[in-house]
Amino acid sequence: MDKEFIIACDKGYQNAEKMGITPDLILGDFDSGERPADTDARILTFPTRKDDTDTMLAVKYAIREGFRDIHIACAFGGRLDHAFSNIQAGAFIASYGGVAHLYGQSEICTVFGRKSICVDQPDSAANDEDSCVTYLTLPRRDGYSLSVFSLSDVCEGVTIRGTKYEVEDVTLLHNDPVGTSNVWTADTAKISLQKGILMVMMSRLLPGEHI
């Protein structure tokens, strides 16, 4: 799907407004901000007592509408439990064949799975059907670490190239953070996956920090 569709979650419409962004849809329970009164956007109001977070409501709406390349802004700027729930939302997107991009002030995450397909994005996942591999190509980002984590129980056939620590066809487990802290040695890093759901996290290094 080529078109863009912007969803503002709860108070997020105020942040969008400050940046001059007009959402197509505003949704949430509006427990952290007033329901907007002067907007042309469609508004969906949900009860405070509900099973999904506002972000997850937006993700499920996007999936139902056929979107598979989903970007979540302000994913890591608040409480830790919210940040972790956004990572799980990314895994949900990947389980439906999508690619999730999560953004914070110092982190950028991409979550993808074996069946994830995202075209026309230089830093997105794409399928290589001939070799049954899904791969992610990331341009070099100096001053950032590059970490890889399994969000499924097992990620099989993981290969990482163009980095200080390269691996070929390894298995990553959800309870072993062996993929923490890598760094680019080439203009691009290429990460491929044969099975599972993988999260690739780029984190800004602290002043004087080296890998």
C-alpha cells in the first residue's frame, strides 16, 4: 500500500499539531488529554477500561486497513512498561507480515519477521524468495550501537554482515541477549533471518562510549 495514513493516539494529536502534522484519525480513551473538539480528522473514542493500549488500538486498525509498514513515534519516551508494550506491538506487526519502526529520542528499532515485506525503504526488510531469507539493510550510523534481539522464542538462520561482530546462520533465543552492542564496519549492515521475529535496535552512544 503506497498511501500514508497518520493515526494520533490519545494526547498524541497535540504533539502532531505542534509539528504541523494533520492526522487522518485520532483515537484513544483520552485519559491523558481532552478529546479534540476542532479537527477534521475522524475520532474514535474508547473506554478507559479496555484490553488494548491506545497504541495497540492504532496498530490493529492499521493492520485491518491493510497497512504493513508501520512507524510508531515516541515509542520510548515515557514509562518502561509503555516502551516494552510498544516493542510487543512491533512483534504483533511482524507476525502479520509487516515491518515495525519504533522511534525514541536515542533509539530506533526495526522489528521484522520471516514474512515481512516492505518496499521502497532503504532501511526496511525485504524478502528474498529464492533463498527463503528476509533481510534488513541499514546504512551506517556513526555514534550508534547496533543490537539484535529475538522477540520470538527462537530466531533461526540469523546472519549479520558489515559489522564488527559478524555471524553466519546462527540461532538467537528470546532469553539470551548475545546480540547486544555491535557497530558498523562497512557503509551498510545487512541482517538476514530465516525464521522468527527479530528486533534490530540502534542506540545512540554516550559521549566517550566506544564498542
